[in-house]
Amino acid sequence: MAKGKDVLVKAILECTGCVRKSLNKGSRGVSIYITQKNRHNTPSWLELQKFCPYRYQHTIHGEIKK
């Protein structure tokens, strides 16, 4: 059995390219993905290569604090 109940936590990933360009009024939005991560295996911030529908390319999505 696991020692803690909160081993799996919800991680919200946000496109790093869209966040930097969100100051422009022409940007359509920010790409956001929701996934789970194991706190014991990955204690650091999670970064994954995901598809951004607003930029039409694969970009790095980093974990944000909620």
C-alpha cells in the first residue's frame, strides 16, 4: 500500500510560447492540458512536448501552479 493518499496529483500544463505572446491582442488563447503526475517519481516541475492548436506546432508545455 502507498504511504500517502496524495501520491498522484493533478498537473496543469500551459504552453510556454503562447504565454509569452499573450500580451498581443491578436493572440487567440493559451493551450492548456491537464494530466496526472506521480509526486514521488517526478518531484520537480513537469515539462512535456505537446501540440499547441493556436500555434499549429509542437511546443514545450510547462506545469503551472494552481
